[in-house]
Amino acid sequence: MSYKIITFTQTIAMRKFSTQATGNPAAEAPNFDPITEIVRLGAQKILEQALRQEIDEYLIRFEQLRDDHGHKLVVRNG
């Protein structure tokens, strides 16, 4: 499985681009707090890792389940 890791700089650039595209004043640079953004990204990564682990454990637990044609009943979608 392959996951794309983005950097803090890429996240800021994407946020600025989406702000320009949507015109959302809440995400504009004067209101931007780098510490809050770092904490938010850290929490997001922790949750992402926990979800990946939980999904992997779930898939392993039900790996043996097959239908009448031998296809797995529990698979990762996407």
C-alpha cells in the first residue's frame, strides 16, 4: 500500500490556494497561526495512523472469510 506524505509547507501552499479559489476569509494569511496549524497537522497524523492500524487489524481478522467463489468477503476499497 502506498500513502502520500505531504510537508507542512505543501499544506500551507494548498490552504492558500484553496483560500484564493474559494474566497474563504477564515483561512486567509492574517488569521493564520503556524503553531495551531502544526498542532492540527500532528493530531491529524496521529488519527490517520490509528485508523490505518485499525483497518489493517480488521482486514487481518477477516482475511479467511471467502464467498462460494473463493473471493474475499472483506477487502480494502480503493
